[in-house]
Amino acid sequence: MSTRIGLKLPLFTVDAFTRKSFAGNAAAVCLLPKSEHVTDDVLQKIAAEMNISETAFLTCLSSSDSFEKSSRFGLRWLSPTNEVPLCGHATLASAAVLFYCVGNSNPAITFDTLSGPLVACQCKVDGEEFISMDLPLNSPVVVAHGEFSDLIKVCVGEQLVKEVQFSSRTGKLLIRLDDSVTRTDLMNLQPQVDKMVDAERSGRVRGVIITVVEAADSEHDFASRYFAPWNGIREDPVTGAF
């Protein structure tokens, strides 16, 4: 990829959480050599042009480091509109690029991020290769429905709400619908995404997870949808976690 300032930067699109092309959750991964200075404005323009939930930018930490041999890198995540403090699938995508595309043979790689150091490890079980990661625990707390009543209204309309939880560290609001609400009801739900930002003006919320508990005979425990217009993402194809 070439920018208007004459830089050529390696750029990958990775489908995380899947072995199939055009499935899973897409992230872009851009390698930024230490020798090149790329401004935040250019990084944001690259992320906006990619126009997927997150673009990850990897940097070598010193001039003697390389993407092929080093075991520690800088990592930032940008949505189409702004930088975000944490993104799990783009971290996984970054590790996959280093391990499988660049050929980094280290058993583990550490990423220095806004959420602290994150570690990704190459693993193999019964001949199958995969990547394991350690991510921070951002425990939510139960909050009163009335604290975010306007936002809940534009998200779920007249659907019954069983519980609301909020993580102040990530800005994620989880709305658990009543157990009478089915997966089909959730998939048919039409949140007023264009009204979400105006409905919550405190600046605390950066994303909304709407979830239902699955039936006892289902192979899944729950189903969710995730919306983050605060970060330029109307609906993410794979639900955001706390």
C-alpha cells in the first residue's frame, strides 16, 4: 500500500476466529518499520480507508528489531474514526500475520498496548496449530436500568430487559434481555443505531452488547449483537467482549 506521502507499508486483511475466507471477524494489520515515521493523521486515514472495525498497527521497538525475529512489538488499534484501548480479534490477527505471514518463529510474542502488555503464543495440539492469548479482565458491574434508560430505549425498544451491566474501563454496556426473548427475536431486533450517541451524552459508553440466553437444548449458551457508533462501527459482525 502506498500513501500520498510516498511510504510503502505492508498491509494485510485477516479473518479472525475462522479457517474460511470471508468469514469470522475481519481486521487489517499494518506493519510500521521503526525507520519510518508515520503521523497519527495518516494512520487514521489508513484505518478509515480500510473501513473495518479495527486496523492494527504494529511497530518494532528499536532500530535493531525486526518483524521476523523480535519477540516484543508495539501495537495500536484504530477504528474508522478513532483509536481504541483494546481489540481482541485485531490482536489475534496481528499475531497471525507475524507467525504465519512474516515467519516469526518465537514461541510467544508480547504486544505493548494501551491495555498493557498482551501475550500471544504459538500452540499445537494433536497436530493442529492455533494461537492462544492472554487478555485483561474488565469485570462489569450491575447497574440500574434507569441509569441508561434513554440509550436502552433506542437499543431494544419495548423488549423486556432482565439485567444491565456496565464496564467503566472499556465503556461497554451489556443489555441482557428477558429469558422469554429468543435468538430469533434478537436477530430481528432493529436498534436505532443513529440515535445511540445522542441518547447517551455522558461520554461513558463506547459500545452496546445486546444478549439473550439460549434455550437449554441449544448448543450455544447465549447469542449477542454488538453496536459501537461511538467508534464509527454501526454493528460489528462478531460481538464485542467486555
